[in-house]
Amino acid sequence: MTKYVETFPCPACGLTASGRGHLCHPKEDVPPSACEFCNKTTSDARHVCPMMTGRLEYICKKCGRLAVYDTMLCEPAPIDED
């Protein structure tokens, strides 16, 4: 059985975001879910725990937020990019 993830357009860039969406403009009224790194249940799309900080690899060129995955940002760039 195939499980489909709800998608929606990001209000900042128009790209299709899935699940909880981009960190730049997180979807409001999201039901709580467990963080894949610390298992804390939270509805905050911008949740960052100590286990994530060592894995942050991307920065958004639009708002400066940091993320583990490029799909969580509207305009991702590697942190070490000049």
C-alpha cells in the first residue's frame, strides 16, 4: 500500500512542500509529531534539539534559518558555501 504525503505550495517561493513544509513558512495548526532526532513530541516546525545541531547542513538564502535537510527551506544553500 502506498502512503501519500499531503503537499501544499510554500507562500514564500511557490515550491511544493510536503509534510510539515518549509521552515521559512511552516504550516499553522499542525498536529504534534515526534522529532526524528530526540523523539520529543512537538508541533513547532522550527524545533531544533541538541542532536540536530551537529547535523545542520543548510541555510536559507531568503531568511537565514538553518536546517538538516534542504527540502525544509525555500532557498537552501550548503552552510559551508561562500
